[in-house]
Amino acid sequence: MIQPKLSFFIFIVGISITLIGSSFAQNEAWYFDRNVLLSDSLEEKQTQAQIIFATDGVIDPDEYYVGPGDVFYVSIRGIEEISNRIAIGPEGYTYLRKVGGVDLRNTTLSDAKQRIEKAIKQNFKNVEVFISLVEFKKIIVGLYGDVKKPGGYVLPGNARLSDLVAASHGLNQTSDLRNISIKSSSGKVKICDYIAFIRLGDKTQNPILIEGDYIQINKVDKTVGVSGSVKYPGIYEFKENEKAVDLIKVAGGFFENAELDSIEIISFLDDNKTQIGTVYSLNELTTNGYTLKNKDRIVVREKPQYLIENLVIVQGFVKYPGIYKIVDDKTTLSEIINRAGGFLDNASIVDAGLTRAIGGKDLDPEFERLKTILRADMSEDEYDYFKSKSRQRQGKVVVDFEKLFSGKNHTEDVVLRRGDVIDVPEKKNYITIIGQAVNPGKIPYMPEYTVEDYINLAGGYGWRAQESEVRVVKVGTGEWVDAKKIKLLEPGDTIWIPEDPPPPKFWDVTIDILTVLGQVATVIAATVAVIVSTR
């Protein structure tokens, strides 16, 4: 049994860990990205005890409205200093000793300071007055519409729209973030574009909330779109009277490769069925403007062949490996190898390869289909095709480096394309033994040695080796060849000695025998029963 002192210690440690975890959660950065705001994982993290506020450190006295619960520090300095902490009461008044009550209803912080100072100077002569807001009131605002958790929220008096979003456990995928309605208790309505605040830092779209504000977020109904060479292409909520250039700004603006003289706007005619495309220059859109309509699509095209790097990579055992400029579809393989200083002495020319990125990752539907099929369900032709494709290197260009650079065949001098990678590995001066050898591993290459010689050097065959099924995997092609057909091994070849399938286990054999005997006994008993019944 755990002693009382130890139990209390474990309890305290548990509470400490919980508080530390809560502290870390409160300090998490809040990224104002639509996908983050709407993620389920973030919704789980957000609780009323973990509200992450994004308000400014210094409030704007002309924007902040004071109210019940706000507390001021007031200093009156004359012959002697008088200091007070005064609060605004539920009716909107504050009381200052030796001054009296001051009406602060429906006033900004700037106006409230002026009223308090005026009242003080009417009662004190030749004094300096210092007034500072030291505690915020709490406000209650309502959030309704297409949101995860509608209802009333208690927030600090300096909370903005972004704080309410953070405290509201996230919004829905269908929430209209560009037409958020904030209705004050006086009936005044403000429409806020929350995406403009996120993307452009427009603080006018992230206002300070006031006691009694009613925030309505509707489902997205109308949309516009931006595609092409902009930073944040996608479908956006439609806003009344929005210009095309303003939506492009919300979409992050243009990339450097954007074609600014041919921006196409695709829109519907009045019949709501026929689409037309009209091309504008950026200057035309900026000067004359284009007011977007529901379902308009802005297409920003890229400049053709803009800043395309015609480069290839040479890596491995050449004198100067690195990046080289080429003329696409003109510079040859031998030219680049010469510019790279040629091969080093320990380079394996026979193993050198050229990989092409352009068109090198074409999808093979048949190979993808065969991946989903069991070997037993494949035909022999399908299995042969599957094995061949499995051995194929993605993007490999067929070229014989040895023939090309020995001067035997110049037709191997392929023309390079941008993105090509030339790889020259080190010589493999060894033969690899795998499988059922006594000591499998790498053995130094000797040109006069046969397959059997290398197996003997590896200690001979293991006790379960299939000696008649030995294969050689060729280094250049990956082809499997019967060892009996190999006349000359090459450096880097692999000798594979397969394993003889093990015999069935004793218990499995016993169970099979007993099963058969049981079936035989059943047949005999049935036969005897038939004979007896016929007598």
C-alpha cells in the first residue's frame, strides 16, 4: 500500500505536470490560416481555459470604448500627490474623491481621460494630472451562424474579432470569412473581411469588440476564384463591389513570372449559362477597374520559358562534380563529362548512368494494377512483366558509357536535357555472395575466378543450399542468369545461392496423418452401418 506522504507527493507531481502542459498550450502560436483555423486537431486543443489572444500590446485610446469594470489609475500632483484607483460602475459612472461622479457612458478611452481631467481641474488648481487604464473590463458578445459552437463568449475588453475566432473552437469549412457581420447594441452594422486581415494585415477588418456585439457568420453562398501565377490561388467568398485587383491582393499578389499583360476574367452572361473570357492588362484593371460578379474567375498566366534553368548535375567519381549549364536538346553527354574533367581512376564507367527527370516518372497503369495482385493470381506473362518493371530504374536513359568513352560507338553520345543527372559510381572491385554460403559477403574480384571459385572462397555451400539453382545477378542490368551459363564474371556481380525449402514440421505431419485417419475411420463406420442396415 502506498504511504500517505508518498501518495500526496504523486498527487502534487501530477498536478504540476498538468499545469506545465496547460502553460505550454497557452503559449502556442496562433497561425491565422484558414486551414489551421478549421482543423479538427486545433478544435480539440481550444478550450475556454486556453484562449489565445491576438490583441495588440498597446490599445488605441480613440478606438477603445470604456465601460463597467474598467479601472483607472489617477494621480493628481500639486503641493502633494493624491493617487486613486477608480472603477466604472454598472451605470457607466465613476467616482473620484474630492471631485465627484463623472459620466463615462458611450465614451472612448481618449474622451474618458479628458472628462476625468476636466472634472479634476475644476476642483484642483495648478495641478498635473496623470490618468492610465490599468484593468480591462469583461465583455459578453454573441457568435452565431455557421460556427462550431454558437453562443455567448466572455472576453477581455480589448478583444478583437480574431480573439473571438480563437476562443470559438474554430469555424466550419463552409464559414464565410469575408462577409462577417458585427452588429452593435445600437443597431450599427459593420461587415468585416477576415481573410483581408490575415493576408494583408488590414486591422480595420479586425475591430475591437464592444459589449453586446452580435457577430453573424453565414455559410458561403457566392464565390469568385483566382488561379495561375498568384501566391494563394483558390476559391474565395464573393464580396459586393469588390474589384479584381483587390481580390488579387487578397490572393497574395502576383508571382514574379506572372504575365501581367494578359489577365483573363471568365464570367457568366446575364443568362447565367453562357461563359465568356475577357483579357485585360494589369494597367487596365488598375485604371478602369473591374467589379467582380458571382462565379467570376481570374486567370493569371505565366510568362513562357521564364527563368528556366538549363542545368544538369554530374555526381560521383569525376574530377569536377557539380552543376553544369547546357543548351537544352543540344549539349551532349561527352561534352559535359569533358567539362567535368573526365573520369577519376577509380570510376566505374560500366556502372555509370544517366537519369532523366523530364518524363521519367510516367505512370504505368498496368504496373500499378499488378502491385495490387497476389503472385498466385498472376499469369506467367504478368509476373514476368511485373519483375521487369520492378527492376527498371525510374527515368533511366539507356546509354553504354563504356562503348561511348572507349571510342567504340559514338551513337551512345546522347543529347542532354535540363534536369538530367549523370552518376559515376566507384569501381566495385569485388563479387558479392548472398544466400546459403558458409560465409556470405564481399570477395575481392579476380578475373580468372569462376562462380564455383568464389563460392569456395566463401566457405562453400551451406547445409540447406540448392546447389543446382545458383543464380548470378549482373551488375549492369540486374538480370538473373543461371550460374552454369556464366562464362566470365564482372566486378560488382552478385552470386545468389537459394535456400532449399525446409521439410514440414513433425507436428504438422502428425496432424495431417490424424486428420486423414479420422476421415478414413468415418468412411469405414458409415460403410459398416450401411451393411448392417441392409441385412
